[in-house]
Amino acid sequence: MTTVGSPPEGVADGRPVPDAETEDWVRALSTDGAEWEQAATRLHEMLLRVARAETRRRSGQLRISGPELDDLAHQAAADAVVAIVAKIGEFRGESRFTTWAYKFVIFEVSGKIGRHFWRQPQVPMDAADWERLPDRFDGDPARESESRDLARALRKAVEEELTEHQRRIFTALVLDAVPLDALAAKLGSSRNAIYKTMFDARRKLRDRLVTDGYLPENPVRRS
């Protein structure tokens, strides 16, 4: 029973008390010899399962599959183990060790997917590709002539309304279909920062298209 003035259960001196599994992981990875080897092997096996699941989930962003995709997962798991061992002394026990470790391997997968993407040859979009974009801004692709007009207006709005940085983000994500992780790796930015830039760009473009009469002020949402 917790008495008045005592720390809540699971907290000692204002600090969280790690669970037994977490304590075992931290102790084993902070030592050396056979215990460390066994812990590192178990950690790699655990992170490899996570990396494989994550690479499969994101495989649509890449032009790889099979052994090459599995090799990417192995690399991510191995690099995550190295990073975790290097930082084990910084683990503060504010979450379960496995939760903390998963973040490392997800980060490694994201980075490797991003770097891999930029090694692929890219095919720039042409005018016909622009004409397929208006539907993303609530246009009606069934009305072919109006759709072409809207595509031209959209292209002009991109050139005139967006900042250079916003144009770069918009072109990469929308025109060139660059995966978000790949773009973040290329620019040395974060997913959230790119989301924010893209949100602002889309809002500017839609406002311009509404002002010019190409889109309704209140779009009809498709069911």
C-alpha cells in the first residue's frame, strides 16, 4: 500500500523501476564474455524479426524483393545492435528495453530504405503525368478537357505560389513518387518537417485553384 508522501508503485526516488526483463537485458549488454555474446545474439534475432516485418511493410516503396530485401533487413538489425550496445549506458529505463530497442531498428530500416531509393534510376514525369494529378486536389478525371486545364493551372500554381523548398518537396513526393523516408534521408530532415511542408504546399495550391475557379470552395468528399 502506498502511504502519503511515498513514491508511487513502480517508481523509486522519482525514477521508474525497470521490469525484470529490462534489467536482464541491460545487465547482459553491459558486461562482456559469453553472457554478452548470448545477449547480443538474442538481440539481433529479435531485431531481425522486426526489421523483416518493417521492410515487408514498406517494400512497395522499393524495386527490390526476396534475398535483396532480406539483406537490407539483416543490415538494419546488425547496425541497430551496434548502436544499442554503444548507447546502453544512456538507457534510463523510462520504457521497456524492447520498446527502446525497436526504435533503433525502425530508424535503421528507414535510413536504409531512403539511401537505397536514391541508388535507383529515376524517370522524370512529363506533361501527360501532370494531367493525372488534378484528382488529388478534388478534380474530376472523367471530364477530360477540364482536367487538362486544371493540370496546367496546377503546374502554374506550383511555379508561382510555392517557395523553392516547397516546390522541391512537392515535386519529389507528388511528381516523382519519392518515398517519404527517402526524401528525409536525402535532405537530412525529419518526417514531421516534410509532412508540415507538404501540408502547407497543398493548402497554398488549393487556395490558388479555388481563387482561379478551378476547384469548388467546399469540395465534395467521395464516399
